[in-house]
Amino acid sequence: MRKVIDDPEFSVYVLAVVAGFTWRNGVNDKHVVPLFEDLVKLQGLPSPIVFLSLDYPNNYLLPIIAGIERAQLVESEDAGVTRH
């Protein structure tokens, strides 16, 4: 997502993620740490960037981020993310 701020020379990108349940080492869970370990390795992301988990305890931020004008939301079929 990109939030435009008043100072056009300073932009911070936020990649906010909700982890889905996956199997890892025989455990079905939200494996947030390995997810973020993979995300920080991605090439070509804008800078500066902040990675934010929207899983507990930050899950209260999901509707706030979904309500940001011009936020770009990408979701899987079962994510249940909607704009307000």
C-alpha cells in the first residue's frame, strides 16, 4: 500500500500482511515469522518499506488500512478483506 503524505520527497511504503494457515513441519498454523523472512528477501520492493503483520496483536489495524484511500489491497479468495 502507498499512503501519500504532504512531503512529496518522503514516502514510506507499508507492506501489511495477514498470514493464512499453512502446513509447515507437520503443523497447520499461521507461520508469521517464516512468512516475513521470505518477504524481506523479495527483490524490487520500494524503499523505504515497513513490513507489518496484521495478525494478532495488530489485527485491529486491518479495517483502518483497508479504509485508507488509494491503498492497494491484494487478497486471496479466503482473506475476507473488504473496503469500507
